[in-house]
Amino acid sequence: MPEPQVDAKSRGAPMPAMPEPTPVIAVHPITLSTPDRGDDLHLRVSAPITGRELPVIVFSHGFGQSATSYAPLVDFWASHGFVVIQPTHLDSRKLSLPPDDPRTPLIWRIRVDDLKRALDQLDRLESAVPGLAGRLDRTRIAVAGHSWGAQTASTLLGARVLDADGNPGEDLSDPRIKAGVLLAVTGRGGTDLSPFAAEHFPFMSPSFAEMTAPALVVAGDHDDSPLSVRGPDWFTDAYHLSPGSKSLLTLYGAEHSLGGISAYEAKETTDENPERVALIQRLTWAYLRDALDLEDATWPAPVENTLGRLDSK
């Protein structure tokens, strides 16, 4: 495997000036009838009030979260030119699905369907947001997610779930997705899983061998998960084990909340760090602008050397 390259910009050079934020309109809930799902799909759409040919991010939340989570990221992306679509998955605490619900073993797959359904219904979502009609660029769509949501997002980029015999499952990638951002994405399964994870989350056995779409992987070097017998490097597997153009942002001192991306002043944030969150905001924005081939893109973007390191391959 070739050694990753560290761009000179990642060694502490000043960040380029960010454009001024634009006011945002957000609509929630937007309800899509989904009888086959058991519960209708509720989504939140956030968009800047100005601009045309707006690129789209469909975002998958982490376990227990919802369409109203991740405001630090969503507010930033939307105020800087993206339309962000957030479904509430069945594992959300807002739905209180009991563990013995027959859908529980299939939630990982239903999550993928939620993201695809959102893209299938772009016309409906666009019309539900005042002033958004005719302003989407449907050729520039990215996917992003955190934790379980990052694994969900990775499947749309080409990752596959291995069965009990280690054989890759169905290809669930989506050609509409051009690039992705995977925040604290779970690594390999099998013997790398803790006994608890192996028993309760058998789907947590991804293969990244066919995840060819461009992606930025974001990992904390203090993210020591009870789901794996390995250390924080487990969260870098999606970068090291996938082909094609990838970047890895390693955040120094970051735990699973990556400084507090899931919400402002969230209780589950164990490593609150506004500077770290600001870095994630800027770098994910810069990465997606570049990956979606937008004219004002600047990538690789510089990383303050006290906060992290950016590698690319």
C-alpha cells in the first residue's frame, strides 16, 4: 500500500477566507408516506435563501439521533451554499422502537433505503421548502453521516456488508451520489468487533474493497470504541482499505463526538472543542466543493497542526 501523502497546506498554513454565511430556511417535518416501512419517513431540509444550482447533501444521523440533530454541521453547510436533507431513521429515540420490533434486525438496510427514498422524492422535498423550487443542482449530490450514519452513507459510496461467511452482500451504491464525508465511520467486523457488537450488530462487518467513490474520512485519535477490540485506528479503515481517491482527517484528542458535531451543547459530547468543530465545518465544506467540481473549490485545505493531520491518496 503506498504511503499517504501529506499536503504542505496541512502543516499549519492559514485557512483561506470563508465566504459570508447566507440566511437559511429549514422545514421540518416533511413527511413521505412509506407504508412498507411501518412508519412514515420524516425529513428536515435546510437551504440557503439565495443562490441557484445548489449542490445537495443527504445526511444520515448516528444511533438514536434524528433529523433535527447535527445542527453545527448542517447550519454551516446550508449557510454556505448546500441544501441538506436529513431523514429520521427508525432507530431514533424519537420513535422509541422496541428492541423486539421485527424491523430491528433490518434497520441497517432500511436506513439505506431512507437515503435513497429522499433522493427519489427530491421533487417533493424541493416543493416543500418555500423559495427552493428550481434551485437544486441534481448533478451534484453528496452523502454524509456520523457513526452508524457514516456506515449507512458508505454503502451509497460502494461499501458492502459481509455475510457470516465473509462474502460481500448486495451492492447498494447509488450512481446519483458523487462523493461522501464519513465521520467516525465504523471499521472492519469479524474478529475486530467486541463480543457485544458481534452479538447485537452483525451487520457491522463492512467491506470497503469496492468503495470507489471519492470520500473524506474523519476520525478522532482518542475514539476508543466499545464496539471494537482495536483502538481508535479502527475508525480509519474506510480510508486505508478502500480504493480510489480518498482523504483522511485525523483529529488530535477527538473522541466519538469529534468535538461536538451532533448538537450545540449536547450532553453526549465527551470532548467538547469548538475549534475542532470549526475545523470539521470548514474542511468538509471545502472537500465537498472540490469533490463536486465546483468552481470556487480549494482542496487540500490547510489544517492547523495542533488540531489534526490531513492525508490523501
